Amino acid sequence: MTKRHRTIATSVVVGLIVAGGHFIGAGSALADDVKPSVPPGTEPSAAAPVAIDSNAPGLKIPQGGTLAPVKVLDIAEVVEDLGGEQRRQETNETVMMALQSEVLFPEDSAVFNAQAAARIQAIGNEINQSKATRIRVFGFTDDQGSYEHGKELSKQRADAVHAELSKTVTNPSVVFDVRGYSEDYPIADNSTEEGRKKNRRVEITFPRGAD
């Protein structure tokens, strides 16, 4: 039986406007030279309101201060196989499946191994059930070798997954967004082999179906 790790990640920002118009909260702006943790256009967009009574005695608001609007920035459930070969991340809007390159391809190759097709077909069947009309297939590498080689390899791997998905996904009007990002947007530390292994991956993202 496959063992899995399950994590529920929730980020909530509660802002506080005090006299003088300054904002005090949990978030801070990123410097211009800091890359986002996910590719552009894939940032979470959940904005479910959170009910808070501004007159509640437990809220210690400085005199003259008022509450800023409260937003839930991200709620995600992450399930990962013990070896990290496959990771599933679900929000209330999308499902993202990340497959390590080693379970799909030989080293430095974009040709599927014997087990890859069955894994991709299983994801394709779930996409059919969700009735998705737009699917993102993004490839990534670690930081070993040249950036340009990683860019080419990650795109070739994304193309291979796209081609296999196209055999299973039945919606003729579905739109694929297929990209290769090389070493950009790592999810683990590239200074260790364990981290590099997690960074070598293909991510498949599609809208979550109705429950």
C-alpha cells in the first residue's frame, strides 16, 4: 500500500489600519529580483470572505484603528507519495498533479518509459470527469547543466505529456497551455539531490470538477 503525506496549507491575511493610514498585516512586498514561487498566471485566486465582528472584545484594536478587508489568500490540500514521485495539490478551484521526471522519462530524455503512459492516462480520465476546457502542462528541471538545455528539455517533456493526454482527453474543444521553464520556479532546494529530484517534474493543472 502506498504511503502518503497529507498537508493542508492555509494562508490568511488580516489587515489593520491604524491612525495615520499605515497598514499592519502579515504580508510584505517582494523585492523586484525575487522570483515568485509559481509560474506567472498560476497564483491562487481564492477570495472567500471571512466573517469578523469588528466590535468583538477579543480584537485589541488601537484607539482610532479600523479593520482592513479580510481575505483568504490560499487554501490548498497537498497529498504526496512517500517517495515524492507524485504530488497532488487541490484548491477550491483547481487540481495540480506534479510527476517527478524520473517516473516518466529516462535521465536527460523526453521519451516515455514503460510506466509513463498509464500514469498520464489516469490523469486524463480525471480531467474528463472534471469536464475541463483548459489544461496547463508545465515542465521543469533542476539547476544542473545550462539554462538553455533545461529550457529545451523541460519543454520537450511537457510536449510529450501533452501528446499522451491528448489521446485520453475526450473534449474536442479543450485548450492546452504547454510550457517549459527549465530551472525556474523550484519547489525544493537544488543544493541536494533529494531537492533536485523534486524540481525535475511535469505539472498538469486543470479546473476542479463540481463535487
